[in-house]
Amino acid sequence: MAGKVLIVDDQFGIRILLNEVFQKEGYETYQAANGVQALDLFAKHSPDLVLLDMKIPGMDGVEILKKMKEMNENVKVIVMTAYGELDMIHETKKLGALTHFAKPFDIDDMRDAVKKYIR
């Protein structure tokens, strides 16, 4: 098994795209549309890597990342943001995010990053 990836994004289309790409690569994938679902799936499945959108209604990405860090301080997270959310990007880096991708991102770059960090 290549590893487990949790995809957290409120946009259905992005979740489906990422899910399809990473399942084809052989990863076990989980999808969450909000923070509550994300934390539940995170606790149940202990993913190797989390792809986390920052702008999610309710609990935002920074809050989700903080809670995941409380559950597992070694969590690996790649952040997805809209262009120009510099404060949020800086905050997530301080919290230990590995890297970030601005939307729209290149799916091949995302695939390479996941492969790099999940080893």
C-alpha cells in the first residue's frame, strides 16, 4: 500500500479530482468537506498525509491544523490556499505545514509533493 491521504476541501470538485488522482496512484484516500469530518477521519484512519484547504466554512484550515497537531504532533500536512493568503500561509508554516499550493494548482506538482512527503 502506497499510504493514506486525507483530502480536506469544501469544494466537491477539488475533492473528487484529488481523490481520483491519488486513488489511481495507489493511495488509500479519505475525503472531508469540513473540519468536523476531517478531525473524525483523521482520528479513525491516521492518514500519512493531509491535503488541507485553508478556506473552509466553520472551522478554517488553521484551526483544523492546530487540532490535528494536538492529536498527532508528527502529522504531515500540505496546505492548499487561494492566491495571496499570505498571513494564513505564514501561520500554517509556523504550525508545521510541509508546503503550500495556491489554487489553481498543477496536479502533477501536487502528485510529486505527495509522493515526496509520504515516503
